[in-house]
Amino acid sequence: MTKKTKIGIWMDHSVANLMEYTGNPIVTKTIECNFTHQDKEETLKRSESTMHNKEQGELSDYYKEIAEIIKKYDEVLIFGPTEAKNELYNTLKGDHQYSDIKIEIRAAAKMTDNQQHAFVREYFEGQKS
């Protein structure tokens, strides 16, 4: 039996912390969405429609980057305080490339790195895989 690869992803619309679960220590890789608050302000000055289109494009790229990483894992925990986790999940669930990956979604508040690591550790240690 091969060991399952597991990753926890804490995310909101601006940043994702990817934590591969291999035991101790958990190492975090961070991916940031390129659509910043400053971009939003500058684009909004031109038009709300332009701002929304730019934001949607940047979020799509952000989700695609995370989705590429998820392909490498057997089990994925996505958690965080915003709807970003659900938006990412909805883009994955329709794609057959992710059908053999166990993906779980959990609501979570803003957390420190240590709290995120503990959340991932507790989740995967509680799993019977």
C-alpha cells in the first residue's frame, strides 16, 4: 500500500498557504493573488465593470495555480474564512482530473501559521486513510 499524499490549504481571495502534511515539521508555501487592493482602487477609478473583469481574471489565474498543485495529492483539505475555498472547489469538482482526489472544505477564521499547521495536523491525524 502506498502512502497517500496530503495537503492542507488555508486560503482567502488574496493569499493561499499550502501545507504539505508529511508529519513534522509542516512547511508552508504561499501563493498570492495578483489582484491587490491598490489594483482594485486604480481600476475602480476607471469603471466598476473593468475592475470586476480584472479581478475575475486574476482570481481565475490564482485558482488555476492552486489547482495545478492539488493534482499532485491524494487528499486535500481546503479551509479559510471567505468563499474563496468554495469557489476553488467549484472549479475543481467539474474537472475529471480531480475525481480521484479526496477534497474536503472546512470553514475557518483568520489564523496564525501555527494555528493553520495545528488545524491541518488535527484534520489528517483524525482521518482513517
